Amino acid sequence: MFHTTGKVKTDHGDKYLQQLCKHFAHKVPVTFNTTTGDVSFPTGPCQIIASKGGLTFIGQSATPEGINRMKAVIIDHLDRFAWRETLDYHWQEHADETAP
């Protein structure tokens, strides 16, 4: 299994969490509340966590390509929702044997 952890700084993390989860729920199973969301992407599950100052994404997939697709979908959608600000994404990938 392959894993990714992504972080992005924003003062609107809770707002973007809600927008992302509501949007993704039109296509895939999603559960969420005001601080966390669980999205069942076709490539694998992803947890989204809103905290003061940002968002964290914790995803997993059976393939590295699945991780790359998940990241691309997240970035594409979040950039659209956060068009008023420039976001800087920081991602870290690891396989099961190197997972924290």
C-alpha cells in the first residue's frame, strides 16, 4: 500500500473542508463534520483534517499512480475553491514499509 500526507496553509481550512466534501459527495461516498472528512476516492481513501491554519490530507492507494491521481484531484478542486489565495502544497509519499 502507498500513502501520502499533504499539508496546505490557509486561514479558511474549515470552509474548504466543507466545500471539498460536499463537492466530492456528488461522485463518491463521503462522510464529514466541521473538522474532518473521509472521502472514498476510486483510487483509495483519503482523510481531510481542518485545523487552525490549514488542511491536512492523508491518503492511501494500492499504486503510486493512484496516489498521484488523488493528489491531482485534490489540488485541482482546492485551487478552484481557493481562487482568492495562492496555496502552497507540501506532500510526502511513503510505502507501507516506510509509513510513520
